[in-house]
Amino acid sequence: MRLLLVDDDEVLVDAIANHLIAQRYAVDIATDGEEAWEYIALFNYDFVVLDVMLPKIDGISLCKKLRDRDYSMPILMLTARDRSTDLVEGFNAGADDYLVKPFNFDELTVRIHALLRREAQALTSVLKWGNLSLDLNSLEVIYDEKPLNLTAKEYALLELFLRNHKRVFSLDGIIESLWSFEEPPTEGAVRTHIKTLRQKLTGAGAAKDLIETVYGIGYRLKPLPDSTEKQTETESNSAAQSPDPEIAAIWMQHKDAMSDRLAVLENVAKALKEDNFNKALKPEAILAAHKLAGSLGSLGFEDGSKLARKLEDFLTLETFSQAEQIEPFNKLVNNLRDKFDRYEPGSSSVLETSPLLLIVDNDRNFTQQLATQAAANNFRTAIATTASEAREIIQRDTPAIVLLRIFQIRTKTDRDSPIDSLDLLAQLHQQMPLLPIVVIVSETALFNTDKNFTERLKIMRGKKHTLLVQPVTPTQAMDAVSQLLRSSGAEAKITIVDDDSLFLEIMRTSLKPWGFEITTLNDPHQFWQVLQATSPDLLILDIEMPDVDGIELCRMLRSDRNWSHLPVLFLTAHQDLQTQERAFYIGADDYISKPVTGTQLATRILNRLSRIRTIQSKTSNP
């Protein structure tokens, strides 16, 4: 959990911070109200401890400002002012609790725990997941009655997953949740923490994948065997849609080439069976399996991708070709051929190359017409009629864009009614600031004189979103969605280097809706000429390429002062920790394992570019 501590008493604030860090919290410190506001604008906080008497912006004013801007995290006011009028003023400003100095540090911890439990609507101080339990009061972690001795960061990681068991956390998301601004770790260090936490869990008897890797996205707790997700109208809409026609065309165009790669593996299987295997066959076979793993998965053929990856693992063994390996290798090859010959794009539910449009609207007729328009424009759709439904959808799948109707407004005579969709809009602004949103609003809402509503609407207007005023037809809404999504990446030039022409074509097709200016290169020997000609904003590299691999290209790039700061994202079928560590060691900015959908890759590209620009702005304006 990440906390912001705002107090200008340096001695006291250091003591509080050390106490909270010992309680497994990540703590950022701000010494005045303006600095606190800047921190909150940059990072997501689970809790704020706020002094009243502060320089520049006082605590009461800052608390009001946060609530006016729809920040909903618990706020505890910490102050020496103990008059009843002061307490009333603090609570009226939006504070959740009020603690008077001098105070007991243990009491502060208990109050923070209580507010966080209330925020999560938890009925117990123990978080459980199957045989795993974490006691928030005693800080004990137990698996199947065996206590685990965890470090502070391992404990914090586990608590994060347990509190958000439906959510997939990217490495960036984990860093923002668990580390303070002053001590951000490398992504490799986070992976090491996850690795040691997994080892301690498996040592107590847990499954190796209790903390599950969702390749290309991040990490989460593996769903329990008997857990069933609520199936909504949303899921049936997405599943029932036709496959991407462009991807189906790519499959048919390159099917023979992929079959030839599979034939290379069949030749190895035949040679093993006839006892005339030559080790000279290995490099070509490893490359064929590696490329099949990436391209099949990206085309939605997940079963084929997994089989190809297993074959690659076999082939890379130093002991490969021993007698006991012949039969299982042959079975894998035969299974892959059988599935390959019967596979048709669209028969797999994981084919998600079309961007997902999340529609949040309670007008059933309008949403159904819009879903039809979206399908004609090669979008998948998910429909939610409430903010809670929308949040559930976002936990299951990452939308490329959202269309949100403001269909409830608060008036002066009805202050207790929820602004359902505006609350959701504010939450999306805070948690997914790069997510493009088309907002439909009525003239009544647009010109509402209620101050609170107007302030909320200002937040929406200040973002790079599209505002449509009713009446709006489904065609007009779809045009706005398509245009906004294309503009998301319109200013970004991306160069992708991969010797697999099929995969390059898949990526170009998948990223097309975002409007990136994409250059692809399948011959690494032309790397420097293309780099000079395109001057990209971000470079995507494969690792396995002939003569010179992606690791070597990145190393050369980092040693060239003209290109040393170019963001580099590795996109590869390699999923092992050793290869990832090598990539980050020589200067990678991000690492994604194939297969990957267009939405996942586009989101990572936009996040990476946003982070780079934020760092650059801080450097230029110290």
C-alpha cells in the first residue's frame, strides 16, 4: 500500500515515515500543500496523512481540493489543533478521520488500518485466498498452517495481490503501488522479489503458479479452481463477434510458410526416430519452434503456441536427442500438426487483435446499434449499464477506448443521488490516465449550475477526450471513437525490428487502429540505415535474429550518443528470467513476451512514451 505523508515538521515526519515503513507501507513525503498536490497528480495513493498547518496550501484547502477533484482515497488529518470547530471544519472538508498531536504511533497505525479496511469494505482483518492467509494486524502470513517468513517487500507484494485478486498488475503498476517516489527499483529487481516470494510460497506447499504470470501484461493471483466469474451480457457480446477479417487473411496468406516451419520440426522427429539425428539440425529447428511460438499465439492459436514453446524447450536442452526424449518430442510434434491442420482463425476465444470498445450506457437500444456499428468498424464491444459492471469488465479485459454516457447528475435538491458515470470517469482519469474516452452528455448536464457537478465536469474537459452533446446517433458516436483512438498514437513513430515477416504483418495490422506511424524491418543488417531515415520515438526489438540479435543491437544503440536515449521495448517469445535480466542489463526500457494482442502492446507503448516524457519534463524543469 502506498501512502502520502504531508507535514512540514521534518523531525516528526521522518519518525512517522519510519514507523509506517516498518508496517509494510511505501511512503512518500511532501512538506507543503503544493508539493503534495503535485505528488497526487503524478501517483496513485491508497491513503493520505495530512497536517492542517502547511505552507503554500493548508491542509483543509488541500483536502477540499482533493474531494472536489473526485479523489476518493481515505484522508486522515493530523494536527495540533484540537478545538471542536477545527474537527468539524476538517470533516466538512472531506477528511475521514482526525488525530490530534501529540499522538501514539500505534494509534495512528490502527486508524490507518481501520480506514483502509472500511475503504475495501472488508469484514475481517485477515485476507484469504485458498489455503493462504495474511493477517493485517499481526502481519503474519500462513499457508496451509505453515508460517512464512517474508521480507517487507514480499509481504507488500502479497498484500497487493490479495487485496486486488481480480486485477493483473504490470511491473509499472507494482512499482507505483509499493515503492516511494524516492526509491523506485528497476523492473528486474521487482521480478526478483516476485521470484523469491514464489519460492517461499512453493516451499510451504503452494502451487508454483499461485502468483501467475499473465504474459505481456503482468502478474496476478491464479483464480481458485472453484471460482467462477460472472458472465454478463458483455462477455457474450464479445465472444459472439466475427474474427478479425484482416487477421484471417494473414493466416491464409502465411499458412504454408508456418507449415514449412512445422515441417522442420517433423524432420527432426523423423531423424530421432530413425536414429540418424544430426546436431547440425538443431539451430534451424530451434528457430522454427521459436517463431511458431510467437506467430501462432499472436494469431489467436494459443494451443499451438504452447506446443511450439514446449518443443523449443526440448531442443535447447544440452542433452537433447537422448533416447527417453524421442517419444515425448514426437508426440508434441504430431499433436501440433494435428491442431495446426484443423485450426481456423476465430475458433479460439483468445483471438483479440481487434480493439475493445467499452460502452458505459443505460440506453439499451442505442448500445445495441452502436455495437453493430463497432463490429462493422472491426471493434470488439463490451457493454456495461453501471460503473460497477464497467469496473468488472476492465478487470477481465483491457479496453482500447471507452464511450461513456453521463446519465445521472446531482442537482441542488437531490444531493444524495450518486453521479454514477462521473464517479467512474474520475476514477478512470486517476487510474488509467492514458485511456481515451468519448463522453456523451446532455445539454442539461452541460449547463448545470450545481457547483460540484461543474467542478467535476471541468476535470473531464481538461483531459484529451472527446465531448459529444446529445442528441448523438450511433454513427456519430462510432466516428468519434475511431477518430479519438487513431489520434492516441498519431504523434508517435514506432520502428519494429523482427526477422519474422509474418509477425511484423500481424503487429502492423493490430496497431493500425491507434494511428501510430509504424516502420517494420525484417533484416537487422539494415538497422542503422532505417534508424537514420525514420528517427523513431520508440524502438521494438526481437531477440532471436540471424547474425546479430536484438540484445546486440540494443547494446550498440546504448553506446551511440546520438541514440543512447531512444526507448527500447523487447518483444520476444523468450519468457525466461535470465533473458529478461540480460535485456534490462544492457539498457532495455520494457520487455514483453509473445504472444501479445494489439491493445496490450499499444497500451505498453503509450505508457512507456508517457513515462519517458514525464522524466524528460522533470529533467528540463528541476
